[in-house]
Amino acid sequence: MEESGAKSGRGGEEDLNWVRRARRLRGSASRAIVHAQKENTLLKEVCGIVAKEGGYCLAWIGLTSSGTADGVELAAASQENVDYVCHRSPAGKVFGGCLLAAEALRTGRPYHVENMGEATVCACLRVVALKLGCRCALVLPLITADRVLGVLVVYTCEMHAMAEPEIELLAELAGDLAYGIAALRTRTERSQAENEVRKLLRVIEQSPVIILLTDRKGKIEYVNSRFTKVTGYSRQEALGQNPRMLKSGETSSETYQALWSAISSGEEWRGELHNKKKNGELYWVSASISPLRSAEGNITHFVGIQEDVTEKKMLQAQFQQAQKMEGVGRLAGGVAHDFNNLMTAVLSYCSFLTDALAPGDPRRQDVEEIERTAMRAAELTRQLLAFSRRQIISPRVLSVNGLILGMDKMLRRIIGEDVELVMLPNASLDTALADPGQMEQVVVNLAVNARDAMPGGGKVILETFSVNLDSEFTRSHAGAAEGEFVLLSVSDTGEGISEEAKTRLFEPFFTTKEQGKGTGLGLATCYGIVKQNGGNIYVESRPGGGSTFKIYLPRMNGEPENIEAPRQVGPPPGGTETVLVAEDETTVRESVVRTLQKHGYTVLSASDGEQALRLAARESPGKIDLLLTDIVMPQMSGTELAGRIQQRRPGLRILLTSGYTDEKIFSGGILPSGMSFMPKPFSPETLLFKVREVLDR
């Protein structure tokens, strides 16, 4: 279409030359279209070819933004800075060459303006056009079968310069360009889609959860890398199989029935499955299984997404076990307080009876048997206190190597000749912070357990290491903390421990030994001691594969202390000093007073802290040499009493005693500096030796 309706051109030979040039132009443009990789590069290249080889003064391309004829925006031009060819209409749409592009896009045909100076449709550009020498314009719509892409606009410097053949060739070029743009966009869209698919496949393949796809009958068609890592089955081994290959026998049939009923009816199923790996190891997954539907809504596949929660469930079980043991420990500590008071009285009065009976009196044997029974009961109570972490401890900078090497002879006697003892101390081992006496008890208990697990003989191995625990370790070990620790490992080649038994191993009174061959307090005691010393104990074992107990103690800088407990030798010592006794339990208080008075001491007796303070205030300074007080008393604790009396009598010796320690009294059960401690129950002999030891310091 022409704005004036006239059809003129160069004519004759000149027309033929323009046709030849137009054909070369179209050929060059076609090659650019065929080899194009990027749209913006193609558009700029075509504008340059059209202007140069066609001999036109300007060529530019405008593209629609919405795929409709609403307007175009300048995309490329044969010259720089040609924004003047764009005009914004009152409606906000941008049209190249004012309304020329709009008219061509509206009709879908080339729009030819032979004389821009006279054409009313481009009156707004008349001044600019004439100034630039643009006399004739041809607007070629870029349209494909389903999309309006934009326009190609060509300007000449002469009026009436384009003949019909030239316009037709340029229209064909515009058609080629439209096709090229559409094809390039299709390739780009396809490439982007393929990239998205590849990205999605990488996400699925590298996902931290298990993903598997089955057909409607349950045949596996796809598994990702996480599946192979967790289960141990390769992709080739899994494809074509049914997920029942992972069944362990630990998941109920009702669970599987509910699963299949849900997904076969088109619903999602969520739950936990206890599966089995290729190597026979069991593991837990939290699973979500959903149907996949076709475009028509039919179920074609099932997709399963599973998270390995074995470690999470293990930590949860460990936490629940720790909570249960903490509750048992509190109960044990409360019972032990009263029980140890009773045992102290029993042991004291047994001693009084023994002293009152002649050496040959047959009744002495009865009394001695009562005393032995009371001591066994006291030992059980002591183990319960160790488990419940209510013992008084004296942590020191400790050489764990020195500890186990010093126990060599004793351990060999305990485990017997048919069990080999192997010591592997690490030469560069750090020192630890722990109570040496308690740690000896732990090693002895573990050695005895190892011996009992090897009735036919075997090997016990003690190893030490300096270790640095990281976040990966703490995630899989309940209660563990990051940092530097000293590790003491006690291993045996015995029968091993079942998974079920491992969950209860540190519970008091739980034992795998035959009736009458164990109290079930040995490992509970180890657990309590290690925890109270700020460490952790874990076990690694499987039936038939032996056991390894690993004890992690806090690392401590410094030289190890070598402190030996004083030995009780000879008859119980007496003295003439004055002892203030504060004890709320009447039988215990009376037996202590009687014992001390019998051996020469002057005794002041108080039934509680307030009475003890009044007695101390009444006595002259220096008259009282020792305060012997129970820790747990009503109204005022023994430690508070000791602190208040020491303010008035700075040099006073303090001896604390208790059937157990409450965490509110001592932080972690650690003895306050400058004070001594004697646990209940105690015999009169133990009392006399301890009093003398404290006074003689």
C-alpha cells in the first residue's frame, strides 16, 4: 500500500540494477539469518546489510513487546543515535516513524510512502525527515503465522525511488527475517527449557533425600544418587526391581497396606519405614509417596521421596534414655540419702557391740555378719550414687596413661590368665581433668565386664588418644560437645552386645549376665562417674564382634598431679581436740558423738545449723578445732554453716559428710576448696582416721 497511491520507480536499466542489488542484499541477509546465534546481533547485522548493499540512507527494526500490533520499540538500526525515528503516542505506545509502523502492523502489508514531505500520516516527522534527507520510506511488517514480531523500516534519499519488484524483494527479505527471528527465539526457548530440565535433573540427582520413581505396578524406573549411597544398591541393581527389595521385616504389614491403599486411590502417603540395606544393615526413612498423573488425570507412576532419619532417631533414643536415666538417678540419690544414714548407724552400733563382746563370744560372729551385710548394702548404694552423679569428686589434672599403666598388675589379677591385657598408651597424650580414684573404678568395672564377655579367653585392649571432636561427631553422639578431649578406649574380643541391649546398657540393675552373676550397677556406675567428671561414654558393639567402650574426658593443660590417699594402718587414733558435730539424724549424731568421746575428744553436739552457730558463738575463740557437719540439713546446709563459722574462726578445720550431694549444694559435686569430705555410710574406725587426718594437716 502507498500513502499517495502512485506507483513509480527508476525505470529501465536502473530498475534492473536495483533488482540485482536487492537480490544480493537478500542473499547476504539470508546468510546472516541462517548463521545467527543471538537475536540482537542478527537485527543489527541485517540493518547494516540493508543500508549498505541496498544503498539506503537508513534502515531500522522495531519489535513489539507483547506479540501484538499495539506498538514497537527500536531494537536495531544501521546508524547510531536514531531515537528520533520513534514517537510516543498519547496512549503511551511507542511507534517507529510515528504512525507508519502502526499502519503496516494493522494491515499486515508493506506500507510505502513515496514523498515524506507531503505525506500527512508522518507530518510530525516532516521537518526531521527533510533535514536528514529522508524522502521515501518503506515499512515492512515482520509477521509469522502466529506472532506479530515488529517492522523493518527502510528510508531512501530520493522520492519515488522504489519500484514494485524492489518492494516485493524487500518484503520477502522481511518474511525471511521474521522467520529467522521466530526460529532463533524457538531455539533459545528450547535451549532454555533444556537448561532448566538439566538443572532440574541435577537437583534431583544431587538431592540430599532419596528419590525413586516406579510405574503403576511398582517397578523401579529411576533412583537418584542418594538412593545408591544410602542403600548400597547400584542404579543398575535397582532398576526393574520392586521397592520391596528394601523390606527388613521390621515394618508392620498394616503400614504397607495403608501405604498402598492411599497411593492407589490417588492420595499421598506419609510415614516412616524401617528398611534394610544391601549389606543387611537396618535404617529408618521418613517417606512421602505420591501418584503422578498424565495430562488426562490418569495415574501413570509413583514417586517416593525419603529422608534417612536413622541418625535422628538414634539421637532421639539416646536423649530419651538420658532423660530416663536422669530421673532414675534423682530417685536413687534421694533413696541413698536416707539409706546411708541408716547404714551409718548400723555400722556404728555393730562396732559398739563388737567392742562390748569378749573375743571368744559366739555372738561376735552374728554381729560381724550384720556388719558385712551392711557394708555390701553400702557398696550398692555407693554405686547408685555414682550413677546418679551425687558423689563428691576431687578432679585433678590427670595423666590417663599413668592411670592405666599404674593399674597394670591389678588388672591382670582381675581378668585372669586366659585373657590377654594389651596396653597401647599414646606417647603424645594430653592430660585430662578427672577424679583419679573414680576413673580407676571405671577402668576396673569395664575390665571385669570384658572378662565376663570372654568365658573362653580373649583380649582386652586399653588405648589412649588425644582427639578433637567436631560438629559431625556431636550430631551423631547425644550429649557430646565440640572441642579437645582425651579418649580412653577399652575393647574386648568377646561376645558383643545386641542392639536392644545397647539401648539399656547403662541403666541401673540392667544386666545381660546370668542370674546371680551381676548386680547390673557396673556400667551404670561408669556412666555416672564419667558424666559427673564432665565427660561422655559411648559403646560400639555388635553380636559376635566384641565391644569397645570409649570414654571422652575434657582436656586440661598442666602437669599431672600425683596425690596418694593416706593409708589407714593400726588401731583407730584418738585425740584431745574439740569437735563441733552438726547432724540432724539422731542415731547418726549420737553414734558419732559416742565414738569421738570414747577416743578422747571433747564434743559439742548440734541437731541443726542454727544450734551449731549458737554453740560456736558461745565458745571462746580457738576452743573449737574441727567442725564435722552433715551437708543436707533442714533450714541451713552444712556448707552454709561452715562458711558462716569460718568467718568468725578463719582457721577452723571443716569435715563435711553426706549420704549424697545435691547439685544445689555443690556445683557438679566438686568439693569446695579448703574443706574435706567423708561419704556416708562410715564405720567408727573410718570416722576416727578421717578426723585425725583433717586435724593433722
